[in-house]
Amino acid sequence: MPELPEVETTKRGIEPYVKDQIIKKILVRNNKLRIPLNKKLIKKIINVDIAEIKRRAKYIIFDFVNGYSVVIHLGMTGNLRVSKKIKYLKHDHIIFNLSSGNILIYNDVRRFGLIQIYKTAESFFLLDNNGPDPFEEEANPDYLFNRIKNSTASIKSILLNHKIISGIGNIYASEILFATNISPTRIGKDVSYDECKKILKESKKILSKAIKAGGTTLNDYFNAESKPGYFKIQLKVYGRDGEKCKSCETKISKITQNNRSTYFCKESQN
Ligand SMILES: [Zn+2]
């Protein structure tokens, strides 16, 4: 599943080809996405300059100069690629023809992703329920501490709760908790202000590393044959159950929390 670093890398990859462009035409080849594209609004964004491309949590957003936006979520298997020629692959669902002559293609095998057009200034249901991601100013220690100080949910499930903080996926939640020496089973109200500060600091550090690692695959976005590469960052606990902890040599444990695997060191994290 694309996590925040993959989404940020996708955004950076397509940005040079989409910024300052005009969408001349949108072709919907298969609209059976998680939420079908609201085709009635397509005419609002055709032949209108794109002002900015940005990312919020795991959404990529194109803002148009006329006050409309397009939001894209990659779901489980979605990806975007830019191509010079029209040569469709299986699962290419939505095609944007750009004024440069390039085409931007949304491909999604499992179709859990979505593309929606909305009026920028209006409240938009997909984005309203999202808390800030760790890179947003709003995600400061005061915010996080106040949101969790009465919570009896585990800190692991809090990190995955996008209403509180968005963009932290399952792999990174384990890694962040290891880096902060906090046990994933500890409940929100037992996490101190200083630990909230550490969590945010490590979240940014770990996600930035993954974004950087993804930077090397950027050229692939201009190649119709290739797909975004998967991220290889050095994982310290995730997927390492039974192996030695990198700081104390205790064997890494694996538990299940809310149906998701969690990896941690019983000795280093408490
Ligand atoms: Zn350890």
C-alpha cells in the first residue's frame, strides 16, 4: 500500500510535468474506483491553469486557478505515471491529456483509489476528517499531547488513526515507536508531553529518509513501462521478529494490534 513517502515521491515525480500545464481532456476508461470520478465537474477544470500541486496526508491535490481542485488517493495499488505516447497498460483507468502533449495516467489494479473534483474553498468530505500529517505545522507536541492525554487506545493504534495524525502507515508506526523507545502497547494517556515531542521528531526523520530513498526512482515516472519502485529503507524492527534488536540484542517480538502486525523490542521499548 502506498504510504506517505511513496505518495510524496509520486507527487514530486509528476510535478514537473503537470505544473503550469492545462488539462485538455480527461478520458475515463473505467470509473469503478472506490468513489467514481464525478464526471459532471470535469468541464470545470478543462483548459484551466493548474496553480499548484501539493500533498496532504496521503492525498495528492491539484489546485486550479479558478478555485477548483482535483484530489487523488492511490488506495492500495494506485499509481500515476507520465507518458509521451498513448500506449495503455492493463488497469489504466483515468487519462489526463496535458497541453504539453504528455499524458498523465492513473493505473490501479485493485481500484481502491479515487480521483475527485471539488470546489477548493468548500469543505470537502475526504479531507475534512484528516488530522495533520507530521510535516504540517499543526502537528506540534501541544496538539498531539492534548489529543491523546485522555485516550485508552494503544499508542500504536493512535499513530495509525488518521483522524488524530495522518500519513503514518503500519510499517512506519513500528519504526517510530522503536526510535522513541515507547512500547506499542502503552495507552495514550500514559504518553508524556516530551514523548509526544519525540514521536513527532522521529516521525519526520523516518518519513524524510524514506522520501529521500524514493528520490532515486523519480526518472521512472516518465517511462510508461516502469512502475514506481518500492522503498528500501533500513527497517529496524518491522518484519524482523525473532532477529536481534539493533540496540540490545533481545529478540524482536511480533504482536497483533487491531488486526495489524506490530514489531517491537520488549527490552528497549516500555
Ligand atoms: Zn532492544
